[in-house]
Amino acid sequence: MKHPREVLLGAQAATVFLPVCDHYSGVEARMRKSLQLQAEMMQEFGACVFDVTLDCEDGAPVGGEAEHAAMVVALAALASEKARVAVRVHAVDHPAFESDMAVIAGKLARHLSHIMVPKVESVDDVIRAEQALLAASAGNLPLHVLIESPLAVRNAFEIAAHPRVQSLSFGLMDFVSAHGGAIPADGMSSQGQFTHPLVLRAKLEIASACHAHGKVPSHCVVTEFNDAAAMTGAARRAARELGYTRMWSIHPNQIRPILEAFAPSEAEIEDATKIIAAAARSDWAPISFDGKLHDRASYRYFWQVLERAHQTGRQLPAEAQMYFQAALQ
């Protein structure tokens, strides 16, 4: 029996599956806690349900970039093989970028899941980052990029098309600041970021660019990290309304609300399992389910529901779980 990934996924679907949460920390003590929390939740869920991104851009003190990079290298090297650890380096035009890439990518190529590059304005910045990877003998590492300006939004489709790019993230705070006061401060809030037209347009452009090229759109931060309702509401809107399949966390309290918001419901998992099982029994020919016609287009959707359930650590029925124990995992 063919695996659903062989049959269903193609040009109309994402070509990579990432954890739905990307957790950032830039201070050594918080980095250590983040890595420990990741290990604990891997035990709890049986899968790595969030990435840990160690931050050099905002985490490194001015003048202490080299020391901070060395500390990041030492911490990341301690992570287990099953952990997913990334590093955000400085922007390509920052004096520390080249040394960041040489030290971090050069020493951690086998340990990192990806490198995050901030303030990418055009595909030329991606090419420069790729060249730095190759110079560091880290040609296997994917790049994630931050879209943080009106120009970057304008170039999002071209950036997403680059084969080295795996995911685009929206940098809300810098995007608002890049407008020189034309967007009010409320545009950075948990509510305003979903209502201001320019911010909302940028989010939609980034999501669309990613889906056009089979990449992963990653939603921006919610700064009100002690407001559980605001966090949950923003995550749900990002997942259900704007087409995002991943979101940033900047505090441990935000990780579980993101997992919950991006996870399918039990009813969705049950329906998806039944439809995929029936489709497999019919060799992926069209079927009728609850009075509705289903074919490979809808099978693809329901398979992606199961993929998302697995990514968020949800319990899967045996008929679905077997696909994630197969060699194609």
C-alpha cells in the first residue's frame, strides 16, 4: 500500500513539514530553559513539537557578538539528535553576519535544523546568506527568513521561490517601525495587528507567497505574553483565517496555546482518519463519505489535517498512526 505522501503531495502542497511553534530565546539562562523544556515536551508528546531558536540578533550585546555566538555554539552542541535547534544570526549587512555564519554554521552544520536570517529585503540577501553557508561548509542547512519591511513584502514571492528558503516569518515590530509612524503603535498589539490594513495585507502576502512555492508561513509574535486569551485568539486567527501553519513564541507560556490553536480538533482528526482510510482501500479513487464526494483534492486536505495533528502531538487513531511509524516518516 502506498503512503499518502507518495500519492497526494505535490505542487499544490507544502514540500516540508515543520513544528507549528518556533520558540525564541536570546539570554543564556532562557536558552538553557528552552532546551530543557523542549526535551521534556518531547518526552510528553513523543515528538518534537516546537523548535528552539537561539537568538544572536537581539540576544547579543553590542560589542559582544563573537562571545555570544561562541556561547550559542556550545549550547546547541549539547542538544540531543532528535531536538530541533536553530539560530537567528545578524542581518546580512551587519558587521557580525560573516563571522556569525562562519562560526555558527561552520561548527553546527550537523546539529541545526536551519539558520534564521533577519531583515531580508530581496532574493540577493538570500543568495548572500547561501554563499556564506557554502563558505562555512554548511550547504545542507535550510534558510528561514524574516520579512520586516514594505520592500521585503513586495519581494516576498521571489524570496519564497528560492530553493534554499524553507520558511518566511513576518517581523511585525520592525514592519510597523519601517513605516515611520504611518502605522500607529496599536498595529503591534494582539488586536491591532489583525485589523490595520497594511499589517493585514503584509501577512496575507507572505502567507500567499509561501503557499505558492510550497514553503512554510510563520506568524509573528504576540508581545502580551502574560495574556493567555490574547495569545490564543491571535494564534487561532493566524491558523484559521490567514493561512499560517507556524507561529513564533517569545515566552514559554505561549508554546502550549500555539500548539492548541494550530492543532485539528478531535472531530477533524476522526473524519480525516476515516476518509484517508477509505481512500486507501479504494486505491485513492473517488469515494462517497457522509453523502459527499471525495477525490484526491480533498484527500490531500485531510492528509494534511493528519500531518498537522502529528506535528502538534495529538493522539491519532491506529489507522492514522501507522503512517507516521512508516519508513517514510
